[in-house]
Amino acid sequence: MILDVRDVSFRYNSRPVLEGVTFSLGRNELLAVLGPNGVGKTTLLKCLNGILHPATGTINVEDKDLLRMKKLEIARDLAYVAQQEQGGRLTAFDAILLGRRPHITWKVGREDIRKVDAIIRTLGLEHLSLRHLDEMSGGELQKVCIARALVQEPKVLLLDEPTSSLDLKNQQEILSIIRHIVTGHGMAAVMTMHDINSALRFADRVVFLKGGRVFAVAGLEEITPAMVREVYGIPVVIEKVQGYPVVVPVKPEKATPGA
């Protein structure tokens, strides 16, 4: 296992947000964290990245205790792509180069430049290389943010709503890139999502959160309508479309008069 999360709890002041969260993640695996708004998905990612410190539990990256690691050490093993990234007057090349910071000792070297060039070519971002971030569309900016995370050479990629506010075409492109990277580079990824059908199309497994706790960890074939209904509070059916499971909300059955 690359990532092992055991009994993680977190509170904002006295308010519990996460309680006893446990799951693990293997190499080449893409895990989607699902659940309604306010259930603690973003908080969980921030605990995994060391931005927040859990009240209880352990987080291990391979054989290392993340809760005892320094920020720079964490950045060498885990890369985090936030839900909302701000554009600026940096060029895409310079923004991606910032991802090399955990590995730079004195100054940027030729190897750092070479790795940035390689990531830009891998993701097909050559046309954006010298464009400023504040001149980009949402999809373009998201691709640059993913490139910056990848050039860190992490073992685990953490993505908070990577397709938030993107159109359908860009959603599919971003998720396809993530799927390809995880499979082809021996990494693992955890992504929070609202779109359950996109998660079922691209992820290997899902973690359902309910009330700050893990309701279920399931493979795609293990997900049932009852499970989705319990987490989201609406009745659904699950159908196969071109081999992929698709969750479809249905009208609740009306109560029989006098029942």
C-alpha cells in the first residue's frame, strides 16, 4: 500500500467533522471520495496533505508517518491540487516550475527545467507554456495545476473537485489525464467529487462519507442503489451504459392512502 489511513478524526474547534476515517490505497489506483456537501471531503484531503492535523489517527505514506513529517518531506511524497486555483501573471511554465520546489536545494537546475518540459509535452501544454495564468480558461488552468503537481514527482496525487465548474468536454479531458497518469506512472490518486457518474467511470474504488464517517468503501461492482440512497437521501437505480455503471435518480414511490 502507498497510502494507509487509520481512524482519522478531525474537529473544527469543538465541532466534529471527521470521525474514525479508515481506508488504504495501492499503486496505480484511483480512489474517489464521494458524499453530500459538508460531509468533510475537502477536510479529509487537507489532513492527508498535512495542511490540517487530525485529532486522532495515523496516516502512513509507504512506511513513513505523515504526521511526523516536515512540510517539505510531505511535498516530496504527496501533491495537492486545490478546488479553486487563482490565476496570476505567472506564465504556465513558471507556475509548473514551482512544483519543483521540494527538490531544489540552491537554484533551479537543468534537470528541473528538463522535467518541466517533459510534463508540458506529456500533457500537450506547449501552446500554453508562455501564456499567463490569468489569461487561461478554467480547463486550461486546471491542466497547468495538475502539471505543477506532477512535476513534484509525488507518490500520491490529491485532487479536490478536479472538474469543478468545467464543461463536459474539459471534465472528460481532465479525468482522462488523471486516469492515464495514475495508471502509467505507478502513482496513486485520491480525488473528491460531486459527480458520482464521472467517479464511477474513471475511479477504481469509491469511499462514501456520511456524517463525517466512512459509510462504505466499495469497488464499482459493489455499489448498490440502497448504498447511494442511504448516503445521498434519494432513491436511484444503477444501469450499465456502454459497460459503465450510471446512477439515475428516480421519483420516490408515493405513499398509499391510508397506509
